[in-house]
Amino acid sequence: MTTGSAPAKVGSRMTDNLDSLVDVASSLVERLRKLGVDAAEVSASSGWELTTKVRLGEVELVEEAGHRHISLRAIRDSRVALTSTSDLTDDGISRCISDALELLTLSEPDPDAAPAAMAELARPPFADFDLFDGSVSEVDAARAIVIAKSAESAAMAFDERIQNSDGATFGRSLGYNAMVLSGGFVGTKRGTHASLVVTPVVEDENQKRRRGHYYSAARHLCDLESADSVGQQAASRTVRQLGSRSVKTCEAPIIFSPDAARAIVGAFIGCAVGGSIWRRASYLLSREGTRVASDLVTLVDDPFVIRGFGSRAFDGEGLASRRNTVVENGIYVGPLLDCLSARKLGRTSTASAARNGGSLSASTSNLIMSAGSISEEELIADTARGLYVTDMMGFGFNAITGDFSRGASGFWIEHGKLSHPVSEVTISSNLDSMLKSIDAIAIAPPVKSSLVVPAFRINCMTIAGT
């Protein structure tokens, strides 16, 4: 399948560059103010995406499309309205504005839902952190197919037992965004992203299909791992699962690979953002200044990482970005806050607002867990007996109590070595206990997302098997 679209227009104005996006957003803010709103915020974005997928050497998908979008946030008499549209004709924008005005008459007032103070808004020039790579846009469908085919071919050639595949996918995107606030803020940003994932399939005994995968992602094309490397690592992960079996129910140390470890830390940070705290939907209530993790654990939200996936010079409310420590040597420093959650809690914003359409909430930029000094292999060698988890399935986490239970697969460790693959087990504990029981952390992993977490070991968890 192939799709595409021509560059979008608003009246006679193009929306495929930052200057035109600023013009569109500024004109909408001005219109809303003239219509009597107390504050107006507009985000205008445009971009292009390409996705190609091959399976067993044949092309299954080629999809290329452009997008354009505006989001409005209007405030009047402490009432908030959010609207958005991808119809950037004059009629489409007029409908979006009229919908916002109507919603203002229906919404309940909330005095805390006010924009950031004008005096606190960031001022240009803004750093771009090298988030844009023009060569990403030069990858056309033909080249993307070649990359995906090369990666899958490398996986299939890795081991003769691999006779099937769920495919290889290469994707790239580039996007532009402008945000204009009636308080006087104007900010723009642009970024690119490229990714490659391969999923080989191998047939185990009893005709069980084992899938493995490996992926690479980067802001710049030159930072993406080679197609051969991605395919070979995906194949290696797949064939290692042959002969996978469950283990007897027990309690043992568990090492989480970086991919699995990200899920653990992601569950924690979801409890450490302002929205969860003021809504009382977090086990971290009243825990500031207390121990929530091992003293090996430090978590820092850093928006200033060069080529980082979550890097930004300003947050979704126009405040200058800042580096925030969430956990320091195991002690919970405090939550990440946007203006709303800060006011609800009687605090000040940590410049952690993320804008999703017109809505705002506190979120992370680049959340980084402190790394150790030993390799993942050395961490395994240091574990006499336990489970090395590479994948987790399902969702079994209660944010209010911290109770944690998920399906898992990986490898059993015996005498410091991986002895056999493991599947069909469930691991469970309480997140508070888990993080406090981290007794070793490996070196920093390759950066593939905005959440950077090394492999770590929890000294004891329940493993439910046979």
C-alpha cells in the first residue's frame, strides 16, 4: 500500500516550514484573544513519515504520508477548552475556534488551570540539541526497502534453523512544531527519527514458534546500527529461545535486561509525576525525602542531551527546560510537575509539562538512571543462581499499592552462566521492595529511547512456574 499527500495550506500559507507554522499559530492566538478569551495557546505542527515492511524478502507495506495539525487551548473565567483539527482550510479552522468557544461555556471552572506566568516564560535564542538530520528525509521508499530486506536477510542467514520471519520494518519521520502563547512566548522545534526492527521466527519442539527481535533507533541516520548488525542480533536472540521451558516456583535474584529494566523504571516514574500525586493515584504519596530505592539508584530527567529522544529547550507551557533529579542515591527528591499539578500541590513547576494536542500534563524528557561499572556479562557471572529477564508480558501493576506481577521470559542462570531459556513464568513482588532491593547495576546501554536504563539485579523476587 502506498499513500501520500501534497504540502498543506492554510488559505494561501504553506505549513511545511517553521516560519509558516509560527504565522498560523500567531494568527489563531490573535483571533481567540479578539473573541474574548483570557489566554490562548496554539500548537501547530507538520511533518512526514515513511514506513516500509518486508517479510520473507517480499514487500508487505510501503506507506508515506504527510501530516499537519493545530491544537488550541483557550482559557476564560478559569474555564478551559481544548480543540484540535487537521483541516487547515479557513472553514476548518473557524469550526475549531467555534468549538473551543462553545466548550468554554460547558466546562467547569478550575482556578488552577491557568497558563504559566508571563514573567517565567523562556526567551530565545533556544538550543536545538542537534535533533534534526536532513539525511533522514533523503531515505526514499526504495532505499528503505533495501535496508529492511538487508536486515531480514542477515537474520535468515544467521542460522539455518531460522526459516520464518514476522518481518523487518524500517521507518523514518521528520517533524516541525511551533507553539505560540498569548503570554508572549513563541517557540519552534524540529526533529527527525529513524528506526529498524527485525523479528525472526524459529520453530521449536512441539511446533511452538519462538520469536525474537532486535531494534535500533536514532535521531540521526548515521547513529543507526547497520542492517546486518540488527538482523544478526535479532537472529541470535531468536535461536537462543529454542528449548525454552518453565522453572519450578521459587524465590531468586532476577537480572533485568535494559529493555525489561525500562519497563520497571517506567512504572515508577508514572507514579512520580504531578498528575498521579495530586490525584492520589500513586504509592509515592507523602514519600518525599524518604528511601524509595537502593542507594545505587539515581534518576535524573535531563532535557539537554545532544541528539536525545526527549530533549527540549522549553516545556509544553513555555518554561525554560531544567534538569530535575527525581531520585538521588535511593531518596525520593520529588515529583515532576507542570503548572497545574504544581498549583494543586502548592509547589512551583519543574518545567516538566508535555503538550499532547491541546492537553498538558507533567512528563519526562530524557529520564536517565545512573549506571554501574560492570558489564551485563559480568553481572550475570556474579549471579550464582537466578533469572535473567529479557521480555515481560501483560500489565500487572497497581500504582496505588505498588504491587507488581507480570509474565516473563529469559534465561535461567546457574553458576554464573546462562543455562537454558525460560518461558511461561510469572514474576511478582512490590515495586517499592523491588527498587530497594537493587544490589548491582551494569554499565550504560545504547540509547534507543528517551528512557535510558541499564541492566540491574534485584536480589530476590518470587518466580511462579511449575
